[in-house]
Amino acid sequence: MKEKELHGKLSLSRRRFLKVCASAAAALGLGSEAVPKIAEAVTSPKRPPVIWLHFMECTGCSESLLRADSPDLATLILDLVSLDYHETLMAAAGHQAEKSLMDSVEANAGKFVLVVEGAVCTGDGGVYCKVAGKTNLETLEEIAPKAGAIIAVGTCATFGGIQAAAPNPTGAVGVRDVIKNKPVVNIAGCPPSPNNFLSTVLYYLTYGRLPALDELGRPKFAYGRKIHDHCERRPHFDEGRFVESFGDEGHKAGYCLYKVGCKGPATFANCPVQRFCDVNWPVGAGHGCIGCTEPGFWDRMSPFYEHLPDVRIPAGDGIYVEAEKIGKWAVAGAAAALAGHAALGVGKKVLDSRKCSSDSGKED
Amino acid sequence: MGANASGYYVRVPVWSVALRLYHWTFALSCITLILTGLYINYPPISTWAEFMPSFSMATMRTWHFAAAFFFMSALAVRFYLYLFGNRYEKIQDCTPVSVRNIKSLFHAIMFYLYMLKEHEARPGHNVLAGTFYCFVVFISLLMIVSGLYLMYPETGWIQSMGNAIFGSQQMARFIHYAMTWFFIFFTMIHVYLCIWNDIFGSEGIISGIFSGRKMLPADAVAKDGTIETE
Ligand code: SF4
């Protein structure tokens, strides 16, 4: 790695550059011996390009990447790793852009890193989302088999996101639901922490393989533990000190947000550790976790300020009630039924005994 | 009453020590699990008093987990008894799998609806109760699976199993909680019907779950001929 070459491409001193590599290594849980390897891989002239596809999404994940906590880390990817195609960031447009996409795919077949942002539309043949006259489904099915590695960024690309929420009119699904014969790394989150994405890319560039993944395809270094297990409010949780409503004394005192709907106990992510922009994260700022890294989170994690999802009553279309209410009504109903049953029994016993005494009077 | 013209009752050993132990372990752990579970789901009191440590949520969770292990052990015993217990504890004795048992099922329903006066002289569970208990055992399994998944979400096979059954932690949490109400519901009905049976039947079933013996009409026992008495 020549320093001059580095300086030409990147506004980073070598010292800062190594610092960035070290922070990436730390995020991945790797030791300091990995730092020179990462540095070498990133600056190697043979490093593969990154191709970034936008499907049904809000570009929030790209935005989050552009605001990555250490701008250096993002610069690393954006400047140094060649980002051959990114609809939001590239200069090219129209046919020129599409041509450069296909050129890069062909030239780097089997090597490039394919990043997908946004859900894949599968409803009605995928007609609801087209780029350059091609449906997302076609584009993905064409490019994915040629990729060296596939990374799905954000909740939409991983689990379908908001457009996959019931009733999912466009048939939105995650990349994994379409590309079944290739491993897909899921960087879940709405948006995900950019560091998790960048670290995954660096890992792949360095070792030529994907990091260890959990069952849902999320890298274990970032999604191995629940939010709740590393949350700074956890001691308040154990102590039984809860915020009752936003803005109350408990809230001001920094108590646990469990009772105002925090989904930390059901959500896997490293937000408490790898904070957004190294500054803060939702729970740190006083809002409960909404569980955005979990599958189907728009359906399952809402209402965001309740502990558990509501239940849809089959009879009343669109009527949602809390499970709690159903349970209480069922128990109250049963109690009433039992009381009725007991009253009936007592009444019958009284009647029977009257009948008995009169009967026995006759018999004797 | 009619079927017991002689008016004598005999004491019949029905429930083994293992079954009685199972019953009480299950019952006490259920009560602990329901109470601590309701607290964990929605802690009604916030201990804002910071001058005194309470550690309430952590304590409730500890009790909940401890009770859960008793619950699981109890259930394991019940499964063993379903297969290898005495003739009244076996699964085929208390589920509607034979003509005699189907008759018993309807008999119990009619009896509970005050449509029959006669209590069925039967050493084991009546089939209505037995079938319902099977259902409870099944729901208990669901509780165990969802509970383990919530408690050990990072453990390999538990994670795979939970993901396959529930899809996400939140779903497991929801089912785990919703089923709590089933156990409250069941406990209520069970306790009520036991008291009711103790009043309207002659078996003395409440003392039976302590002593393991039931009082059965001598005539019915003599007619059956296979029931061992004391
Ligand atoms: S704020 Fe949320 S994640 Fe933190 S301890 Fe409370 S419930 Fe858990």
C-alpha cells in the first residue's frame, strides 16, 4: 500500500486510516492483528467493486451510511472501495448508468459485492417497482447469481419492511425470499447502523468470506445479543423502576422504558454498544426500542408504545384489541358461568330435597 | 343413590405417589408462574424509591425461572405416567379412545349440566376431565417451548426451534403471555369443578389428590371385578 496513492484518493492521513481499520476490526470483534490485513485488503488494487441496487425503499439506509459515525469509515467505502453503481450517489444517469452497471457486473462476475437496499416486489410479476424498465425481481434474479457476496441492507431488503406489512398489496419480500441458493447477509434495521454494514464489507474484503451469521442471516458480531442485555437502563429494569409515561419523573430520572413499549427484550441488535454516529441511540435518547431489526416488525412490534401486539378479532374486520382484554373477558366470562352453574346446582339441590322429603313421606 | 343400593363405599387406591407429586408440583409452579408472569408482563408498581434497593423485577424473574424448571420436571413426570403409570394414569384411560371412554365423556358432560343425577363410578379421571388435562399438557408444552426460547434466545438448538415455531421473539412473547390467561382460566374451572364434584359426587376427590384414594360405591366395584381395593 503506497501512501501517496492513498492520499490521492482519500482525505485521510495514514494514522487516521489505520484508526478506522482498527475501529472496524473492533466492531467485528477481531484482534489488533486483523488491522494490517484490513488495511491491505481495502487498498489492494484487486479489491472487488460494490454494486448497490435500490428497490422498494426510502433511501434511508443510504442516508444513514452517508452520515456514518466516523465519516472516515464511510469515505473508506465510498472513495476507496469502488462503488460502481449506486443510484443515489453515482454521477452517471440514464442509459449510461445502466450500461456501467452491466459492464461492471460482467467484468467482475463472481467477485463483486452486491448490496440491495429495499424490498423486492413480487406481486403481479413485480410490476409495482421498475427501474430502467425492468422489474426489481428481474434485475435481482439477473445480477444476484453473478455476485461474489450479497448484502441486504435495511429491514426492507432483509424482511420486507413497511411495504411487507399486512396486507402487503405489492407482495414485498426480502432478498432472502427470492435468492435461495446463495447466502445473503442481512444487515437488518430501519435504518441499520452504518457501522454494521461497513464492518461486514470490510470483513468480506479482508477474508474473502462472510462473517458468521445467525439463523436469520444477520452477522453475529452485530446481532448476536438482545438490545435489552446491553442496555444502559437495564439496572432500572431489574430494580423495577419504570417510566410510566413520557415526561414523568421516572423519565427524567432515566428509568427503564419497558412499560412505555420498549421492545429491547425482543430485539437483537448492537445499538446500545455501537451507537448511531457514536453519539446516541433511541433508548439513550429516552424513546423505547421499536424492534426494527426483527422480522415483520411493522406488524409484530406495533403498537410501538404497548408491550405486546394487539389481536385482530376475526369477526370484526379491522377491530384490534389487546390480548390482555381478551384474557380478562374470557376469565370474567368463565367466572360468571361458574357462578351460574353453582347457583343452578344449589337451586336444584334445594328442589330435590323438597321433592325427596315429600316422596319419602308418601312411601313410608 | 340408585346404583349403590348397598350403601357401602370402598376405598380404592388410584393415584400413585408420583402422580400426586406431579399434581402438586404442577399446581404450585403454575400459581407461581402466573403471579410472577403477570408482574413481568406489566409491573403494576414502579419502585421509584431510590433510597432502598428492591430488585423487584430481577427477583420476580428469578422466581419465574425457578418455577419454570419445577413446571418442566412435573410435566416430564406426567409424560412418563401417561406411558408407564398405573392403569388409571395411562393416557388411554382418560381420553375418548374407546366406546367405554366416549360414554364416560358424555356422561360427565350430562352430569355437569345437571341432566344426570348419577355420578359415574370410575376410579381414574372422568374422560371429560382427562381430555381437558391432555389439552392442558399440550398448552404447557407450548409454554415450555416459548419460555425456553425467550430465556435462552442465543442458544443454538433452542434458537432454531423457536425461530421455526414462532418466527420472532416478539411472537413467542405474545403467545407465552396469551396462554397465561388460559392457565388462569383453567385453574379457575379446575378448582371450581373439584369442589363441585366433592359436593355432588361421593368420591371425595379433593382428599383423593392428597391420599391417592377414591371412595367408590361397593356395588359398582364388585360389578367391575377388576378394580383393586384396599
Ligand atoms: S429500556 Fe428497553 S432495552 Fe433498556 S432495559 Fe428497559 S426494556 Fe430493556
